[in-house]
Amino acid sequence: MPPPGVCLNIMRDRQRQEGQGSLNNPEKFCGQDFEQLRTYCLIKRVRFVDETFPPSRDSIGFGLLQPDEMARVVWKRPRNLHSDPQLYVNDVSRFDLCQGQVGNCWFLASLGALTFQQHIRKQVLPCDQGFQKDYAGIFHFRFWRFGKWVDVVIDDKLPTLDDNLIFVRPKTQNEFWPALLEKAYAKVCGSYADMSSGSVSEALMDFTGGVHVRFNLKEAQPDLWETIERAAKVNSLMGCGTPPVKTSGKNNVLPSGLVEGHAYTVTGVAEVLSNGVPEKLLRLWNPWGREEWIGDWSDESPKWQTVGAKEKKELLHNSDDGEFWMSIEDFKRHFTEVDICNLSPEFLDSGNKCVWDSSVHEGRWVQGATAGGCLNYSDTFWMNPQYRVTLTDILAQENGHTSGSCNILVSLMQKPQERFRHLSPNASIGYVIFQVPPSYKEQRGKFPAAFFNSQSPIAKTKAFINSREVTECFQLKPGDYLIVPSTYKPDETANFILSIFSKTKNYTKDSSTNVLESNIPNLEMPKDPLPQQPIYNYEDNPHKKVFLQYSDQYEEVDAEHLQALLNENILKGKTFQSGGFSLDACKSIIAIMDLSTTGKLNAVEFVRLWKKVLAYQEMFYQKDVSHTGHLSLPELQNAIESIGIKVNDELLNLMALRYGDSSGRLTLESYMCLMLRLECMAKIFQNLSDGKGMYLRPSEWLFLTMYS
């Protein structure tokens, strides 16, 4: 049987198809239901305490506070900090908050951007909560996390030192939405400490579930201003960052007034006439709530005397609040990148308004199976997951848009395997795009190594970087393409999400087609080596001695006899490395071959099994081209395909997890157990299905799952 995790994955896939994980039906983080928990607390007249993110030092994490400070931390509810706590005071603003003792300026810069977009903000901060009606010490927030929306429940106990909040601090003492939202995000990251250092793009995407594009300001981009201006007009969230800290490790304030290694929010764009000359300006905000740029167009700059009184009144607000204006030229000089996030890539479109088509695919790189590394590793690159994309010009024609510098955007995001953010370092990731030539138009399934040895990529990511996500834009003609995402080095295991957005209609599918699912009515399974009638003439049967040697007085072989038979005759007694055929494995083999349902094998059943065992033994040594005594995942795939079954990467990965060792390799005995089960399950599907699905009564389902 497949491991329990497989069943959970199937359930999650079905839930996603049914809308779970969508914005309107988010997944319950840690299985907590806000409405049920709040109702329970109101009935019991108690205040909620979150056991999954308790008010303890573990939730703060390591390295943020000194030991003496940690010992003095007191977790307090807002009602213990102020007599009239409010979630919001006069709505929500970036000026409501300033950074505390955790280095999460990247998160707070994104939070500042969020305050501008009311429709997005209401997604993240549900309105069905507060400190007045139905208050029970429980709140919830919503974030988009790696392909799905999650609803995160917290209690309102906040860490304090001397009655002061330790982390994000509200400018208005009785306003608590920033501290509560920060706590919810700390929960999904693992702890407050897990929020220390990051990229502004992470939180921008987690607030929107949208499309993110990063522009490197040190590269020549003549249309950068136009792109930022368009992004502002379509209500994009934008952030940026200064060059990283070089020496002290601290975020020092530079002579320019800017903070090094620091994230800022882009809060506005404007074009003014300065002495009759157009000036392109950006407005930025420092999450510290102080320390501003002191150059041209800053609050005290004489440049403001060169513009009209109306423009000056509208744009200039001279106060020490961390917000300031600067020219696009100074922006490119003093900042390293700008991140733009929107619900669609429409801000990239310089022509007529265009409808972008999209497709999203989840995959996994597995050591020894689908983690082939980049193109530098020519022997293994073909093993990576492959996605075949067909671009048409349908949408472009319908929307009257056929030109532009970009018509397809490809985003690759890696998913962490640990909840705690600091325990999930990012691998260096990227992707390569190939055009499918006419000679491969009819290719079904995974493209072989020969394809990549003969074809050159037509597009790729600029570099492989150890970032959560990489995104690039391209201009491609209608046609067939193959996108291959990978880590830089082979054998790096990680989950990923590949998102494809195009101005033209795109049809995308996993290139490793699973024939076991898509074409099983036409699949010819290997025929049984012997007809299924009783065998009475042992003298004419070459396997009679083996059977008679290990069968009991009733001429049947049970699991213990089969274990001895296989270990002595197949492994020749050499079981010291792998342990040989286990008793449980032999029980499973008997269940597969036991047509009479006796728990033992009679002569007919044994001969059928023995023929298969000998055939699989021969096949094992044929496919073990490396002569290691193990089958790697590519060798296993060749062995499976040689009997007429094709399996996709996902199923191959599951086989590696279930039957392989820590490196995904299979021994002879685990290979035999796998092949016997695979052949059996394929035939069961053939016999009991209509080719599209298999519908079982409860008794049939239990029979298959309990004894197969």
C-alpha cells in the first residue's frame, strides 16, 4: 500500500479541485477553525490561548533577545496594555507602525504597501473581529502560502518588556492590528526569529497571491519609469532595497540619510515640472518611521521651490515620518532593486489592455530521480521535470494586441519542506526553455537525453540564484516549447511551483505522461508465463524441485517457506547488506499471487510467481548497467517501461520513497516486490474500471486495501 502521505496528498489535490485553499475557502492553518474556536470560547467564557503558537520563548525564537531580556518577557493581551484597545483607529495607514527588535523590515515594507490597497488588505485582515463585539482573545489573518490561501488563527497575547511591545510598535498606543498581523505571520514562519532578514517580494506575494517581478536597478532598463508608473496605476504593491551591509553587520544610516541593507516601500510616483523641465519622482517610506533621504527632492530640498504651488501642496508633507521623495535617477543610483507585485502581469503591458492566460503546476525534484541539475550536468539534466507549453495567438488577436517586449512570464518558486523558515534554506534554482522542433512534434512522454544534446535553449533565467522565487519575461512566437525547471546542482531535493502567464492562450502539461492513467484500456500488460490450470505432471515441470523442496505436506508454500526460498535461491544467502526478503514482504507477495485466498501458494500459483521472479531477476541485472547491485531511478524507469508501463515523475518519486533506500536506489528484493505490486495493481484497474475511474463498493475497497 502507498504510504499515508500519498493519501493525504490525494486528499489535498481533491480539496484544491473543490475550491479549498482558494481565497474564499482558505485552508485552516494547523487545522484551526476560527469560528468554531471563537464560539467555544464565548460559550465557555474563556479567553483563547493558542497551543500551536503558545506565549513562550519558543514562539519568540533564538537570537532576538538577550538571556536576561528573555527572562523578563511577559505576554500580555491588548486589554492589559490599554483601557480601550482597538484593532484600527481611523482606518489603516503605513504611519500606524514602526519596526521593533526583529530584523523584518522586508515584511514591514510590504505591510506598508498593503495599507494602500483596501481590497487586498481586507483579504489579509478579515473584518469579522475586534475588541468589542464577540471578543474572546482570538484573531485570524489570511496569507497566500505557496499556491494556496491559509487562514491563520492566533491568540492576542503579545510579548512585552516593561509593558512595551517588543516587536512591531504602533504609533497610536491603542491600535493593535500591526502587532497581531505580525504575530500571525511569525506563526506561519515558525517564530518571530524566523522573520529576521528576508526579501520584500516574499511578503508581497504572501499578501496577494499575485505575480511578482524584480527589476535589477544596476542593469540598463530604458522603460523602468514607464513600468513603475503603470504598476502604480493598476494598484500594484511595490518595495525596494538598498545595497547590503558590507562590514559592521548593522544597518547603518549613511550620510545620504538612507539605511544600508534596508527595505523600503514605494508609496507613490509623480512627474512634476521643475523650472519647466519634467522631473520623474518616487515616494519611498522607511519602516523605521524615521531616517529619511536628505538629497534632492527630500523634505527640506530647495528643489521644491522650483515647482508650482499646487503640485508642492499636493506632494510635499514635511514631517519626520520616514517618508520622502527622490528622483528616478537618484533611486537607481542608491537602490539595488525594485519589486512589483500585482494580481496579474498587466503592468508589464505597454500596449492595449490585454487579458493574460495562466497555468500553475506543482512538482518536485527528487534525488536520483528528477533532480538532474542544470545544463552543465548533461548526463542528468534530462531527468528534471519537463513541461510542454503550446502558445497560440488566440487571446492576442481577440484583444487586439500582437506586439510588445514581453508576451510570456515564467515564475519558478520553491516550497519549503520545513515549517520553520530558517530550517528551509533555498537551493539555487532556474529554468531553461527549448523550442520543440518538427522532428519531436509527436513526442509523447518525457523528452530523452538525446533531445537536449542536440537542441540549444532559446531562453532561460539570467542566473541560478538561491531565492525563494525566480521570474523572467520573454517574447516568444506561437508554437511548442519545453520548459525545464531545475536546481543548479543534481540531487537537490525540493518542491516547486511553476507558473506560466502569457498574452496568448497557453496549453501546458507535464511532459512525463502517465500511461497508467491516461491510456490504460489500450495497455497490454505482460502475459502470465503459464496458463491458469492445475499442474499435475511435476516430472515435466522444470520448477518442481524448488516447489517440492519448500512446500508443506499439503503441497503449499506459506510466507515463512517463501522467505527461505527467495533468500536461499535468489539472493543465494547473501542477505547481510540488505537483510534480504523480509517476512512482511513475503506475506505481501503471497497476497498478490494468492488467487485462492488461502494465505498460501499452491502449485499453480507458485509456478506463476516463480516464472515472474526469474524474469524480474534477469531484467534487474540487465538494467543494472552501473553494476552496483542496485537500480537507480533512471534504471528503474527503463525496467518498468520494458514491460509496457510508463510512469510519470510523480509516481516514480513515490516508488523511490516507498521501495528505495535513502538515495532512492532499489535492491533486487525491493525491486521484485515493487514490480509484482505494480503489475497486479495495473491489472486490477484494467479489470474493474471503465478506463476513466474505478468505483468500488465498501466491501470491495476493503478487500483490495486489506489484502493485495
